[in-house]
Amino acid sequence: MDSSQFRTAAHSAIEEIANYYDTIAERPVLPSVSPGYLRPLLPDGPPEEGESWDKIQADIEKVIMPGLTHWQSPKYMAFFPCNASFPGLLGEMYSGAFSAAAFNWICSPAHTELETIVMDWVAKMITLPECYLSKGEGGGIIQGTASEVVVTAVVAARERLIRRRLAHMPESEEKLDKAAEMRGKLVALGSEHAHSSTQKAALIAGTRFRAVPAPRSSSFAVTASALRTTIDACIAQGLEPFYFTATLGSTATCAVDDFAGIATLTSDYPDLWIHVDAAYAGSALVCPEYQHLCAPLAAFDSFNFNMHKWLLTNFDCSAFFIKRRRDLIDTYSIAPSYLRNEFSDSGLVTDYRDWQIPLGRRFRSLKAWFVLRSYGVKGLRGFIRNHVNLGVLFHDLVAGRKDLFTVVTGPEFALTTFHVNPVPSSADAGGGGGGAANRPDARHEAWTNDFTRDAEAKYREDANEITKEVFERVNVQGEFFLTSTVLCGIYIIRVVSATPSAEERWLRRVFEVLVEKAEEVVGERGGKVREKL
Amino acid sequence: MDSSQFRTAAHSAIEEIANYYDTIAERPVLPSVSPGYLRPLLPDGPPEEGESWDKIQADIEKVIMPGLTHWQSPKYMAFFPCNASFPGLLGEMYSGAFSAAAFNWICSPAHTELETIVMDWVAKMITLPECYLSKGEGGGIIQGTASEVVVTAVVAARERLIRRRLAHMPESEEKLDKAAEMRGKLVALGSEHAHSSTQKAALIAGTRFRAVPAPRSSSFAVTASALRTTIDACIAQGLEPFYFTATLGSTATCAVDDFAGIATLTSDYPDLWIHVDAAYAGSALVCPEYQHLCAPLAAFDSFNFNMHKWLLTNFDCSAFFIKRRRDLIDTYSIAPSYLRNEFSDSGLVTDYRDWQIPLGRRFRSLKAWFVLRSYGVKGLRGFIRNHVNLGVLFHDLVAGRKDLFTVVTGPEFALTTFHVNPVPSSADAGGGGGGAANRPDARHEAWTNDFTRDAEAKYREDANEITKEVFERVNVQGEFFLTSTVLCGIYIIRVVSATPSAEERWLRRVFEVLVEKAEEVVGERGGKVREKL
């Protein structure tokens, strides 16, 4: 394909992409294909002779589109969003055009320097403490995902501790043995609601993992005292906690750990690396009303959020900020002669390969730069607040149907979680008699007030079962894509509508569907109960 | 930016990108900016109000372009190439448009299934043994870089060994202790010329690392006997080798380890995970004349090459093949309730998150698919062979000037390495007298025939010094970007011209520049020697 053929092909692709976005709401958000759908549609191997672009492009609509889950659809309300934008896509285009491995400064200076500057812009925009800016000892880097960042932080934390403890020993087999012995006693910590990436990172780093309790009574957040209790329990067992993931917006409910309280512990545990995982909710820090969360971060070691989740920067773009960049460089820097050059040796330039696990790097700062400039800070605030307001609207709809639903958490950062109220079972109905006491809202009230533990367990089991049933019917119906999870034994439905195409009408509509399915299930079960009575 | 503004902006970006490629040979391959050039050119933070695309786009040429190293330029002959192509770029555009985290099958079935199918295509195209195809127990996955792949393999190797050895123990603190003790004795191995990513991966995995000697006498390749000697030395020390990176095309010289010999060791060391790093040279396996290298891979555990290096797929696209996918899944699978779903639970689908370190994944198979289809197998073979032939041409030019240069290795996979012959020093000149014995070619011949070790060391020192001087003058002149390295004490210049825009005239021109600089330095030094005599 020469540049003239590329012009034709690319203009045609741009039209197709623009049309895709114009019509995305009309496509079913979830594909209806079965596992293995694609193989029969494609040949067994690559063609011997090259094919024309027309033929290739036609296959996008024919074989790819039917198998896509449309994360940019307004009907996508699952997991967290993974927002794309047109400026972000333009950034991907230039990044693809300037394709380079760019592991050192000299491998493409603009690549490194734009990243440093744009990460400083982001740090200032979300009011991170000054220590995270590049002008001091800190700075920002773009990595792929929050899970990759967590591994980077966990391994750096492990090695920092070993460097500190074994600084007095000369390099030797004895030192390697001692380091290995220390690693064997290390424990990484995270909220029981922290994303599973912390547990996976501990596994990769070859350390233990312990979950810090974050029960309903503390709004599913880790408190300073819970963290201290867990740390001390580990120490009492001869283990050494070396790392903690503090969460700003947990996956299940968007809980925020008690940063201010946790910050007071850092003087007692100076070797504990505290990393803040704000993967989704961190984007809200563009709004002043959330920025009070940032002050305690000065006491921690690193902070991360995914601009590709809620800040319009096409996947992947995870902004990782470090207080002391040496904590990364001292772990990750290996300089064989073929990577050495006068610029790197001068110490005047940043070689981001020493801040990360992989060597090569994409030019991801371009898309972040385009997004920040195209929207401006005001535009980004408006974008976030629109979703926060839609979250409140949805919450109020759910809270308005106490007969059917119970809100469990939220609205937090546009996320509401809830369960469906159980229908009285025949046993309950027998015990409690008919009438008012069997109304679901009365049952829920009784539960929250003075249920016995047995009754509570029974209620929970019933609620979980019916919620799962309703959830599955909504997803099978296929109009919306939601996710569910289990939170301290409570099966909850999560609704978060924060794609660029989100609108009030879709939240009203998903609520209608939820009500419809819930009433359908309640009706069927109520009928069965009545039959038995 | 709405879709109509996007159309306008994107069409304009496409024109700029096409023009960039049309004129890339006219731009200096290396930028002339100094560290810190960009900051004064940009504001201190993001704008409050959004800016128009015209203004943003203008900054590409104004502030980014002057700081780019042009990896697609025909004058780029450094490191290894990082090839882009127009079909690859079209893939990046669609991938950006279908932005999604896509960690599970249900998160976008096309995303997962196309990757499995395209990796099967690639495996067949390069004639990997059948065990690496997805129809059996193996399969392929696209990761970002070869260095990320190595970490993935090293950690999986470490955990596989522990699972095998501790299978009899129930889950307990005691088992964790035992596993930690085992990890402390593990050693990852790689050729002394293996890419530094193996050493870095061992560090990340918290294990030791040992280099296997690969001296000049074995063409800088690891032989079976060298590997066995290193393994046995580790075992004698109470350590346990668990992983070895075999190299197909080492970074310095494109050396290929003795796969057939190494394959015979696997029955003696069944717990040693052997991973083949073919990052650059693996692309040559599209040509039948290289495919004899593949048969022994059936005895190994995993194989990887970067389609973004020499196979026209824009960065990043690292094709990683595994013989038993369970070796990855058993290590990396963690399934919290929010990631569970009926499809994953069924076991019928691939969840690539369990084959890798990060959770989310870009839709990288699109660009690989577009490249394979646009070029066809024949086109890709022609592409590789053109570079191989250019490499032979360049080698012959260098070998034709025995007075100035000595070829150290190559041409191997388009790479030739060489050093500049030293000028006789005054001491030598004094000892040897003037005349014929001082001619560089005579000196080189003497060295290779019967130099004493002292004379050899002196020769080496002189050769290294003059080669470094010539190398630096070529790079300062700025017309070409080359890299140098030190190989078993020999300072070498590496020339590999394998970008899509590579042409004979550029190789002839870089040779002219090398001759010019070498003659310049030889002239200056010869003059000084003559003055002293």
C-alpha cells in the first residue's frame, strides 16, 4: 500500500469510524455471537498474495462488528467505562504514524519530553501534592493499565525495602541469600475490596498477600485502625508488610479508603510503600469538589488513575505518579552497552524504560495532550459532573422504589449498587401471616432493624437469589450491559453510566427494564408463594 | 469535537501523515534538540477552555516534529528497526475507535477470537511446531513487547516449578514458607548476549540471574555444552536453574543459539522452562530458507517475536506462543466475582487476561490481520529478502576495505558488525619500523595470526578507541543513526538497514560516510604517529 492508496483507504476508514459513532446507540451493546463464532468466517491462514483494502475493510462490518461489545455505547453500564473520544483517536493516529520503540530519550526526545510535561499538567489539574511533579524528585509516566502499574509499584516496594535493609552488605552470594530470605517474609496488603490486581501483583513479585477488612460498617473502606491491626498481626506472625494499595474508588462500590487516617500511620511504618489506586474515580479529581481527597497523598509513595476509564483518552493510558523517581530507577535500571549513550549517561534526560517493566514504549502522551487541549479543564469538569448528576438521578429512581429495591451504596462517582428485595418465602409467609408484614419494604425494614442472625442469613440468601435472577434477565434481554458482584456476601447489581454518549433517557430506560424484570420475578415468586399458602 | 468536526480533523491528519511518509527521507533522522527543549515551547498547564483542532494540529509540525527520531526513515540503521506500515496504521485507527479494556471474552468476543486466529495464522506462516497452535494445548497471544513477554515467561516458569514440587502440600503458611525458600534458590539463565530483559525479568521475579558464556569461538551463540556446564555449576552451588532464554538473533550480532543441541538437554532438565527470544530475527521465519530453525522449538516451552520490529506491524505487537497454555493460566488466573461470567465459567472461551500480567488489552490483532492480508505471505517474504540482500551488499562493501575495517559478524538477518582497524601507535611504529608492517591490513593479519596476548590486548584497545571515535563522528554528522556496542571486549559498529524505506543507495551512502570518517581519523592519527617518529 503506497501513500496514495493509504490516503484513499484511510479516508474511507475515517468515514466508517465516524458513522460507527453516529449510530452506536442503535447497535445492540452486547453481541449475540457464541464462543467460536469467528473461526468459520475466516480462512485457515494468511493469503499468499496481498488483498485489496476494499476487501479487507468490508470484513470489519461483516465479521468483526457482530462480535464487538460496544464500550462506547450509552447502553454500556458494566464494570467501569473505557472512554474514547475523537481527540484521543487522533492521538492514536499520530502515535501509530510515529511508530517507534522509544525506550531512551535519544530514541525520540519529543516522545519522552511531552510525556513528562503532560503528566505534570495532569498532576496540577487534579491537584496532586507538589512532590509528584517532575521539577522535584517525583514525576509522572504513562503506563498501559492500572494492573501493570500495581506490579511496577509492588516490585519496586519489595526491592526498596531490601536495598534499605541490606545497604551495609557488599554484593555477594550471601547478600543474595539474605535478600531471598527477606522476600520470603514479605506481605503485600490491600483492601478486601481492592482490585484483584494487587493480589496478582503480589503473586508476580513472589510475595504473600493479605486483605485488610473493609466491612459494611466502615462503608467498605479501609480505616487506619483496620490497616494497623492487619499490619501488626502480620508482624506478630514474623511477616513483614511492605506495600499497601489504598483505594480511591473500589471496583465494587467506589469506596474510598480513609486516606487522612492512613497517612498518620506512615511515620510508624516508614518502609511500607503506599500506592493509591484511583483507576476509575481518579478522573473526578479534575473537579474542585473532590480535590480535598488529594492532600493526604503527600504522605504516600505513588498514585495512579486511568485516563482511559473516565477521562476520554482512548485505551490505554494509565497515569502513574511517583514521589521519588529513584524508587523506580534504582529497581528497574539495567544499562547494557547497546542502550548507553551520551544523553542517558549525562543524567540530564529521563529514560522512561527505567520507570517500568517493559523496555519499549508507545507515544501515548499525544492522545492525552490532544484530549486536555480539546476539552480544556472546564470541558472535562463538565463531562465528569454530567455523569455524577446522572448517577444521582438513577440512584433516586432506585431509592424511590423501596418496595422492589434496596440501595446498598452510592451514588458514588456515578455508581449506584443495589439489590432486589426478596419475596416472602412460603415459610416466612406461614410464620408471619399474610398482610402488611409480607410487603417487601416492611420486610427490609425489619431486617435492618431487629432481625436475628438466622433471619438475616435467610433474608440475605433470598435477596441474593432474586437479585441474581433479575440481573440475569436484564442481561439476557440484551438492551443494556450491566455487571453484578458479591460484596461482603451481598449480591449486588452495579449501574454506572459514564460513557461519552450517556444521557438521562438511557438511565430512565435501564431503570424501566430493571423494574419490569424485578416485577416479573416478584410476580412469579409471589404467585408461587400464594399457591403454597 | 463532534463526528463532523472529527471527519474534518481526521482527514487533515491523514494528509499530514501521508505527507510525512512521502518526505521522511528528507528529514534529519535524529533531532538536533537539546534535553529540555520542549518545556519552554508549551504552557505550564492545560488550557481552561478547549482549543480548536487547527491550533492543536499546527503544533505537531511546530513542536513535536523537531524532537522526533524518525524510526521509519531509510537513514535509521540503529538498534533494530521498528517498522510501521499503512495497513498497520489503519489497524491502529480501528483499534483506537473500538477502544475497550476487553479483558474477558464477553468484553468483546471479536477482540479475543481474532487474536487467537491471527496468532494461529502467524504460527503456521513461520512453521512453528504444531504444539504452539491453539487447537491443541498451546496458542498465541499478542503482548506489548518482548521484554514484557520475558517477564511473563519467567514468572510462569518460577511458579510452574513450585507447583510441581509442592503439589503434595495442602495450602498453608507452611507451603508459602516452603515456596519462598524455593524461590530464593532459583536462577534464570540467558546467553551473555541475551537481551538485558532476561536479567531485568529475573530481578522482577525476585530470582537470581546467570549469564551463559557465548564466546567468539562459538560465534557468540550458546552451545548445549555451555548451557549444561552453567546449569551444573548452579546445581553444584545449591541453586536451581528454572528458566533459560534461548536467543534467535541476539541484540549485538544476531547470533542464534544452538537450538538443536539445547533441545537434547530438555530430558535431563525437565523443569527448565526454555523460552526463545526471536524479537527481531523471528520475522525472517516467514522465508523457507530460515525455517529449518523451527523444528527444535517443539522441545521448548515458549517462543516470541516482535511483529513490530521487522514485520510491518506498528508498535506494539509482540507475538508470544506457548506450548501449554495452562502453564500461564495456572499462574495468572485470579477470578474475583466481578470478573466472573457464564462464558468464562464454561471454560469454552479464552480469557487472555489469564495469559498475561496486565488485565486490560488493546485490540492489537486488527493491525496484524491487516498487515498479513495486505502483503500476503509472498509480500512479506519479499520484504524480508530485500533487507537480507541489502545486508549482504553492505557487508561486501565493508569487507572490500580490509585496510580500514574488519567485519566482526554478519551479514546475519541484515545486520553486519565491524570495527575500524587501528593506526599503528608510535610505540608500535618504533618497534616494527616504518613501511609495510605498519599498513593497517598487515597489522590486522598479524593480530589474527600470531599476536601475543599483550599485543592482542594493545591491538584491541587501539581498535576500540578508533572505532568509537569513528562511530561518534558519524553520529554527530547526523545523516544516519547507527548504534555501537561492546561485544566480548570488542567495540563494534552495528549497521542494520531494514525499514520499509530501505534502499541500496542509502547503504552505499552510509558506507561512504563511514569510509570518509574512518579515513579522516586514520589520517589524523597517522599524521601524529609520523610526527612522533
